[in-house]
Amino acid sequence: MAKKSKKKKRVELSDQGFESGSAALFESLSLPDERSESAPAPLPSPSAQSQRATRPLLAPLGPQRALKLQVSSKGRGGKTVTSLKTLSSSSSEERARLAQAIAKGLGCRAWLEEEWLCLQGDQRERLRAWVAAQP
């Protein structure tokens, strides 16, 4: 059985109601002019910035930086996952910041599962070296 070929329909726009060029589009959007003087966006408060800067990156690991690691593949489709226990007293923002830094430093995926920070693959030795190298 032969397939029917679909013909492309060509739609031509008449000049009625349409102006050529993108200038008409920008005029119709009525966006504020970039050159107009407007109030700058408010900056974050200095206290919030200093508070974020004073907390060390590895604060969710505790003052002694004790690494409680667990490597498992059960229930994950045979994929190996390294889990790192974080302090329950640390905030979720601190844990997310630590996960992002570890993911960038080790070049692997990192995500949070309750109080555990999970890393894709067996990252025990690399994680120990990365934590030791941090100030």
C-alpha cells in the first residue's frame, strides 16, 4: 500500500494589519525604555550576605568533619550510590549549597534525600580527598 504524500500548504500573509520589521512588534509590546531612569532593584541586606559568608561550606558535616559514608546499589536499579550523612540541625539551604559544591568539585550528580546527601557512583575516596582539601 502506497503512502500518501502530504502537501505543505503555503500561507501568505497579506500586508493588511501587519507592519514589516521588528520595530512594530517592540512598539506594540509597550515595554519600558531601557534609557529611562528607574529605581534599581533592591540589593540583599548586608546582614544576610555576612551570615551566609560566615557559615563554612562544610558546616552540615559537623565541627570535626566526620564523614559517615554508605555505598549501596539496592533499590536503585543496580546503580551504585554513595550516601553522606549530614547533621540534622543544618538547614536545607546549607545542605543544598554543600551538594552543589560537591557535585561541581567531583564532577558527579549530587542530590538530597532527607538528611543524606547522595552522590552518583562510588565516590568514597574522591570525597575524602575533596573534603580534606577544603579550607
